[in-house]
Amino acid sequence: MAKPTLLKRFLIWKYKHISQRNFVLILSGLIGFIAGLISVVLKNLTFGIAWLLEKSIIFSENKAYFILPVLGLALVYIFVKRISKKPLEPAIPSILYALSKRSGKIASNKMILPLITAPLTVGFGGSVGLLSPAIFSASAASSNIGNLFHISRKTRTLLIGCAAAGVIATSFKSPIAAVIFAIEVFSLDLTFASLLPLLIASLTSIITSYFFVGNEILFKFQVTEIFEVKDTLFYILLGIGTGVASIYFSKIYFAIFKFFDRYNTRLKKLLVGGLAIGIMLYFIPPLYGEGFSFINNLLSGNHVDALGKSLFDNYIDNIWIVIALLIGITIFKTVAMTTTFAAGGTGGIIIPTLVMGSSLGNVVAKIINNLGFGFQVSESNFTLIGMAGLIAGVLHAPLTAIFLIAEITGGYELFVPLMLTVSMSFLITKNAMEHTIYTKELAEQDALLTHDKDKSVLTLMNLDSVIEQNFIVLHPETSLRDMLHEGVAKSSRNLFPVIDDGERLVGVLLLDDIRNVMFDQSLYDSTSVETFMNNPPDVIIYESDSMQKVMQKFQGSGAWNLPVVKDGKYFGFVSKSKLLTAYRRELINFTK
């Protein structure tokens, strides 16, 4: 007998000595450490590339930085085409699809790809963020650890949530917002069983980042101006503005991708997108890179440094020119971000959303302060709360937005204005757009998990698992005699699919349809299957019908069995009893 492997011996020992709950807690700590490490590595690689380019003699003398994103996209293109040879995938949507249709299994190569393509994209100035690639890499690591230890689908989903929470916590030093992000975006159940692992992962990741980079934080800000009741209307107006901006953000995102679909090769997309990005950066330099320095300059009240060197330097003393430039950044940050994606870059939308929100919030405050009506509001507070409004609207994650800004500011002095703006932004966006950039395409494919347990259970179910194929097939011209001898006598079912010579389903025959004539020998040779068959009440299309649609077809038709057609040909049947049995089994696995 072969000697058990080290892993197998560990699993046996774990089963005897460690409870499942404690083992999940141990794994959540491990995943938090990995998430923190990935975040630090990704950030340092990106900043290292940016530092080398900044020190480059060629680009510093010629000031041709606006062509750097094109070079970065070209390097990503070469890497994908020559080395990876696998198309890039959007990070969060890919994770959500894996959770719904692949039992949370993510390919191991997804751990490495974001660590190469994202630094090349962002380090060379691509107008995208690093959070989503870090989450993708950490989630892939989490998924493969789950595979290694043979954990269940539900536990694997929780650990992927731990990976996402770890990345957010590391980046913003905000463990509570990180936990809420995992719950809102990945539709995790808020129970003690899920809350504790998420907290452990968040805290472990933060400690990991402290160990490697010290107390460095992304945003340096302390609230000095508290909320005043007289500003309530202005925060509501900001909420309306961020809600409208969130709708614009999503609409432009899909419109630009649709525009780039006309180009049938990655190289054409790279050339067109690279040229567009270069033009935007030439006129609006703050669009370069992630944009953290832009946000920090606005928070410190330094809009001159935030806007940087541009063609409009001679007019920067005019506050309305400043407002116009900030509006330009608000509008074109989304365009630059999406163009970077469509041209072949890798990155995330979270940081660009914060940049756009900070710019919009600052614009609203500046307009209020310079209208001449005597109103004065805090530009820094509006900058922060504008960020929260965009996060709530674009991601449909209002609680994440509130707690993220609260933790960034180190207190809850802005809690009331945060709730005013965030709730208004979320309500406007949710009513206008049911799904986010992350979830729209998944929802159209019925591949999206939500907090609705019934829909989630149906999403997790697999049509192949309920299709039955042990039916005797008949042909329309088959005589009643042959049908009885070759079909009824040999079948354990009372249902017979009828197909033509091309294997296309043309009808269904029930045993009840021939019960009153099956012993009338005078009809044996004068009648055929075509005489007795009926059209099916409905048909399940294998390629396009989700489990939700299958359930709706059963409810609408009232049938007990429905045929399945694949590639236009008969493929099998789904019975209501087997479907309900599979549903109950999946529901038990989902909730236990």
C-alpha cells in the first residue's frame, strides 16, 4: 500500500483534532496575510515602475509622459500575446461568475497575471486603479487554497470574501469598511459564522501591511470642520449630483466598450485607445495614473498642485477656470479609465471612482462658496463625501461608502452628511440602473448571486444535473405495432420523445394518449406515432435557458416534464420532481 502523502496525513490529522469552524478561522488568517502581501507587492511594483520612469532622462527632458500609457498598454499586449496567451478578464465580474457557476474555483494563473499586467498598466500611467487586480490575485490564491484542503463551495465563497476584505483593509486601513465591502459586493450572509473570518482576514492583512510598509496611509486627512445643520440642503444636492454622475459613469463605461467592439483585433484597440488616452492626458494631466496625489491635494485645499502643469496655467488664478478644469476631470476620468480597459489594460474602477467623486465634491463646494450669496461650506468635507457618493452609486455599496470615509477620517463627525449624500446617490442610481458595472452582464446571463436566496440557489444549480436521457426515442412514421413492441414494452417511462431524421424534436407521446387504443389490433398497422403525438407545452433551450427560466417554464406550462433541445436537436427531458429535489438539496447546502 502506498504511503499517504504529507497533505493527506495533514487532512486526516486536521479532521481528528481541529473543528471545521476553527480551521476556517485559521485559513481566514492565512488568506488575510496573503491578501496583505499581494497588495504590498502590487503597490511596490507599480510605484517602482513609476519611479524609474519619472527618473528617466528621456521622458523628464522631453516631457512626453502622455505617451507612457501607450507604451504600458503595448507591453501588456506583448505579454498577453506572447507569454500568457490567455485573454485578460475583468477582475470582480470574473470572481462573481466563478462564485455562481464554478463553485468558487478560480484558475491558479490568475494569481500571477494581475501582478504583471496591472503594474505595467498603472505604473506607465494608465488611468485605472490597483484594488481590483489585487482582489483578483488574492481571490485566486484563496480559491486554490480551498481546493488544496478540499473545502466546500460555501466555505470557499467565504474565503474569497476574506481575500477581498483583506485587500480593501490593507489599502485603506479600514477593516470595518472592508468587511462590509465583501458582504455588499459578494452577497455574503451577515452571520457570526461569516463575520468573524472576515474580521480576522481584515486585521491580519492590515498587520501584514504595517510590517512591510509601516504606518503609511493613502489619504492624510483629519476633520476640522464639523457638520452644521444649515448645510443639510447642500449635502442633499451633492447626493443628487453624485447619483447623476454615477449613472453617467456606468453609461459611459458600457458605451465606450461598445464603441471599441467595432475593432476586431487587440492591436487596433490598442492603437486607437492609446491615441485617445494620449490626447486626454496632454490636455488634462491629472488623469495620469491612479490619482491619489490629486485626491490628497484637494483634501489639503491645494487645487493648484492637484491640477498640475497644463495648458491653462496662465488662467489658474480665476476660480471659475479652476472649477471648469475640475469639471473636466470629473467628466473625463471615466472616459480615460474605460479607454484604458478597452485598449487592453488591466486595473480597477474603485480608485477612479474615488477620484471622480473627490473632484465632483470639490466642484460643488467651490460653486457654493463663490456664487456670491454668502454661503460657505468645507471644501475638504465635500471632497470626501463626494467620494462616498460615487462609491455608493457606482458600486451600489452604500454602507461600504459610509464606513470607508468614516474610517479614513478617523471618526464619525461626518456621519450625518455621509448618510444624507450616500442615501440620495444610492436611491437615484438604484432606481435608474438595477445592476452595476460589475453585475450587469452577469445578471443578463442569469449568473449573478444576490442576497435573494431563491434566486441564488437557482443560479448555483446546473441544468446538466437535472436532465434525464433514459427515454426511448420514436419517429413520426413508426406504426402503432412497432411503437408498442419497441417502445412501450421496453420502456420504464410513460413518455416518449418523437424526432425526425435530423434528430429534431417534432412532438411528444404520452402513454395516456394511446391507452384506449393500445389493444385495438385493427389500428396496429393503419396508425402511426404521428397520429397520437402532441406538441410539447414548452421547450427548454440548453444553450440559453438558465435555471430561473426553466423554473418559469414549468410554472407557466403546468407540465410535469419538459423536453430539452441542444443545438436544435432533442437532448433529453427535465422532470419537475427531479428539479424540485435538486433545488431542495442545493438550498440545504446553501444555508447550512
